Amino acid sequence: MDKYKIACLQANTSNDLAANLSAVRAIIREAAANGAQWVLTPEYTLMMDGSGRVMRDNALPADGGAPLAELKAMARELKVWLLIGSLTLRTGDDADTRIVNRSFLISDAGETVATYDKIHMFDVTLPDGKVIRESSAYRPGDKAVTVDTPLGKIGLTICYDLRFPHLFRTLAQAGAQIITVPSSFQRQTGKAHWQPLLQARAIENGCWIIAPAMCGEHAGNRQTFGHTLVVNPWGEVVADGGEEPGIVYAEIDIARVAKVRGMIPSLTHDREYEKA
């Protein structure tokens, strides 16, 4: 499939799982009716709260439970691919009470073809002094993930991973033509860093970057930046979701990857060097 239409959900997710699931279902149906062959949702698709305790208390079972089963059934019914940006899941490990932040790529047959656990934990102090420590509530992943699909070869990341270019390089050198970055990027950092980082990752690796984002005010004193972006392999922004909830459509042309990598084959120019 060389060219196809995607739809990114830009959401203002709450801490009401049932309401969030209902909203996501409606968006998937609308996007499919408008011709999207792949629908992508942001990080924390079904639950968003600034409190790690609230997120733990509302985490789904390790298999995603009934909500994931319902979303897979929708993919099968509507014949669309889905990227569920992330769900927060219990691990089933009684010795480790932390949860995982997991992305799911679901085929148009309703099958999970890949999962990815967020590797890099957002342990930061924001400009206003607010401290966020994801590692206190979440168990990090330890595996980079790519998967071959009819949509192209896809590499999976989540939000804060964006600040670690070596992960994107690893995915691109493994053949990824598209890298997904579902996010709940903080408003304070997003204003300065979100778009430049996404464009840089696309330019460095000659790949499509698709970044469905959370927006607005959330429970637990969290504010997210919005601006879902789709960036082509030349680093050009082809779609921007602005600051309000909605659906962001774009056309993906996989042939652009080979064209750009042919002009600037930097993925073949890495060299070993002695570290300082």
C-alpha cells in the first residue's frame, strides 16, 4: 500500500474510562466513514490523570481487558488499522506494583500485531517547578519494536521517547519507514520543544513521523499541548491539529521514504568513533 489516508485523534481525555472509550469509539467510526485506513490515538487513550495513584487504581488487566477487546472488534468490523497510543496496564507481578504504559498496533483483522512498552520515564522538573516522576508509578520497557505491515514498516515509541534520538535511529536502521509518537506532551515544554523535536527525528532518519497528541486541561493538574503533527521524511509538517480536540487527517506516501533516503543516505553513513 503506497498511499493511504490516516486519521489521528487529538483528545482531551479525562479520568472517566467509560466516557473516554465511548468517545474513542465514535471517533474511530467517523474516521473510518471518512476513508481513513489507519486511525491513531494519543498516549493514555482511555485514562488521563496527573495522579500516579489514580492511574494505578484504574489500570486495565495485563491483556487490556474488555476495552481493548472492544477496540479490536471495531478494527475488524470497520476494516481499519488502529494504533492505540497507549493503555496503562497492571503487570500481574505482585512484587512490582508499578504499571506499564503500552502501545498497541492492531490490524484491520482485529489482531494485535505489535506492542511496545514506553522505555524512557518522564522524571523531570518543569519550568514552573512542578515535579513529575513517572518511574514511581510506571515500569519502563526494555525493547525497541518494529513491525512489517501493509502500511509500511512501523517503529513504535511513546511521548518522552522523542528526546532520545538513538532510539529513533535504532528503529530507522531496522528499516522503519514510519515512526509513531503518541503523546501527552506537557504544555510548558511543548511550546518550545514539540515541533522541533518531531521534525528533527523525521529529518535525521528520512521517515514519516506520526504523533497523535493529547490536548487541554486534565484531572490531577495536568495540561497538555495538543498540536498533533504528521511530518514527512523531508521534515515538512503536513498536518497540525492545533489546540482543540478533533480528528487530524493526512495522506501517507511511503515512496517518499526511499526518495529522501536515496538523496541523503545518512542511515548508511554512521561510523564508529572513540568516545570523549
